[in-house]
Amino acid sequence: MRIRSARITGFRNLDDVELVFSPGVNVLLGDNGQGKTNLLEALDYLSLGRSHRGARNEELVRLGGDHLHVTVEIERDDGSSLRGEFGLDRGGSRRIKLDGQPVTRRADLVGQLSTVFFSPDSVDLVRGGPELRRRFADQGLCGLDGDYLAALTAYQRSMRQKSRLLRDVRRGFRTEHEARRELTAWNEDLAGHATVIGRRRREWAGELAGPATEAYAHLAGRDTPLTIDHQSRLEALDEVDESAPIMQLERDILAEFAYIGPEEIRRGRPLTGPHLDDFGVRLGELDLRVYGSQGETRSAAVAMILAQSDVVYGRRRVRPVLFLDDIFSELDRDRARRLQERCAHDHQVFIATARPDDVDGWAPDEMAVWRVENGRLITLS
Ligand SMILES: Nc1ncnc2c1ncn2[C@@H]1O[C@H](COP(=O)(O)OP(=O)(O)OP(=O)(O)O)[C@@H](O)[C@H]1O
Ligand SMILES: [Mg+2]
């Protein structure tokens, strides 16, 4: 899949930009703060119907403006095209269209524009806290699976309600007796969503391991298995009996929620659930989160993200568009070059960097280069 062209108006510091992209490598050069990441953010937006950096929609509207509009022409691997559009108002209203048809649910965007995003903090994926790995899993899975996106959204909404309820009890705004019934209702709702989230995360981690091992071998020149395993505080999810029926799993999760309920009331906050999951990352027998060297954890992080593209391909037979935002400075030159070559092999790639050295001497078959200056793009080649 590739993005053939884009028209961007009023998106952050990008005032009015019209671009036709290379089907191969697109390089955005420019000093800090010129609009490189903004451009990638605008191009990626329709993949999940949100900013990849978690920015609120209002923040995307150009300061001093009231409206932004972005149109991207997408070409699928079978040669067909899709016109994706989104418009946001400063007031918060949003319109998304695919081929002129309004889209109201984010789940309807799933699979229309597949992307994999490398941000500057991607290299911390293995060494950083569990929230980074959860976010990575969520981004990957939401882009693949509408049921997952729906379950995650519903889970997060109900979890916020449950947290509020527990807080209210702790502060004495609600009695424990009153809260218990409501808590049971939230737990029943949460157990259903947690079942979907847990199972899908587990499957996804399993699918990631093969391609991650392969990518790691390519990047680091070391052929050791890289395994990723889903770890949950819910025992029912941590030791899933694959043959057990889904209903059984949901019942087990609900039983765990019920068991920990009195402790949650005492402490005034939820104590278990997929929002606290983690993913173990092992190189051979070594737990990289604890024992990995800086270079190992960085390479493993990049390999995991790259592997996400193979998972997308495995499930959908689509090569996602890759965005590499300023990550080469975090890798040694050798690894950076191997990453570039591997990405460019069969993907459309967008690379943003403030250091022209990062791509110096690299000449893939199809390549376009721009300089980004204060929200404007100047074609260099
Ligand atoms: N809503 C907005 N309206 C206008 N300008 C904005 C808005 N949001 C961000 N900016 C500006 O966009 C610029 C940042 O752009 P961006 O993050 O794309 O930089 P960059 O080229 O990626 O830089 P770096 O190399 O430091 O990552 C900043 O100067 C910021 O002030
Ligand atoms: Mg940037």
C-alpha cells in the first residue's frame, strides 16, 4: 500500500501543502521544529483516526486558524485507489470520509490505511515501562482488528467509570454497600472486554516473535530467537488454557475481579486488568527488559516494530506504509543502514531527519527528497 499524494491545509504549522510522493523512499530533511513530524502525523492520521503521538484533535488545528483539512490519495497493492479525507474544527468537530462517504466509527477505518510508525522514543520500547509496550501492542492490534479496537475503547470507558466509583467510595461520597452492586455490573462488563483484549494480545505476541527474530538477525547480525510473551496480572489471562471455551475464560476473569473487589474498595482504585498488562521480551533466555545492553534493547525494539509490518502482511496481505521519524541517530551507522535497506525493500517509506548524514550515500531506486522549512516543503530531488 502507498500514499500517492496529499493535500494538507491548516494542520499545525503546515499551512497549504500539496505533494506527490515517491512509491519508494520519501525523505524529509529539515532543522528542528520545521514541520517534519507534523507532516508524518498528518499522513498517518487516518490509519487509526487519531494522532500517532496522542495529541488532542484541537491541537492539530493551526494556531490562529479554525479549521484543518487533509486529503490523501491511497493506492492499494491491487492498483485500486482510495481517497481519504479528514477535517477538524477548533471547536472539536471532526469529519472523516473515505471515497466521499462519511465514516463515523474509528473501527470502520481499520485496514484502510495500514501504517507502522517509528518515533524517536521507539528505541525505548524494550527498556522503558510497560505502558510503552502496551501502547505498541494497542496501536498494532487496533490497526488490524476492529473487534479489538471496539473492545479496548469500551474497556477503557468502563474502567474510567469503575475508577471513579472506587475513588468516590474512598472519599466517602458513596457508601461501600451502595457501590458493591455497581462494581459488580462494571466488572461483568469489563470481564467481557478483557477476554477479547487478552486473547488477541496473546495471539499477536505469538505472531510477532518469528518476524522479530528474523528482523533482529538482520539488524544485529545475531541469530538468536527474540520472543515476546503476553504477561497479565489476571491469572486467567497469564496461563490461558487455549482449549478452554471463551465463556470459561470470561467467568474466570470475572471471578478474579470479584476476589480482588474488597481490596480495590479499601485502596480506592482498580488493581487488576489488561490496562496493567506487560509483554516480556527475551533474546534467547535473556530477559532484555532487565539484562539487555543498550544496543541489544534498541535493536530488539526496532526489530519488534519492523516485525509489526510482517504481522500486518501475514493477516491482510498488505505492506503497510512505514514512517521513520528521526530514529537513525539512536542507532549505530551500520544498523541504521540495514534498517533503511530492509524498510525500502518492499514498502513505501517516509523518513524524517534533521541530519542529512543519516541518508547520505543511500540511493534506492525510487527516492524523493524534500527540505522542510517553517511548514513549507521544497523539492530537492
Ligand atoms: N497547532 C499548531 N499551530 C501552529 N504551529 C504548530 C502547531 N503545533 C505545533 N506547531 C509548530 O510546529 C513545529 C514543530 O513541528 P515538528 O514537530 O513537525 O518539528 P520537526 O521538524 O519534526 O522538528 P524536530 O526535528 O525537532 O523533531 C513547532 O515549531 C511548533 O511550534
Ligand atoms: Mg520531529
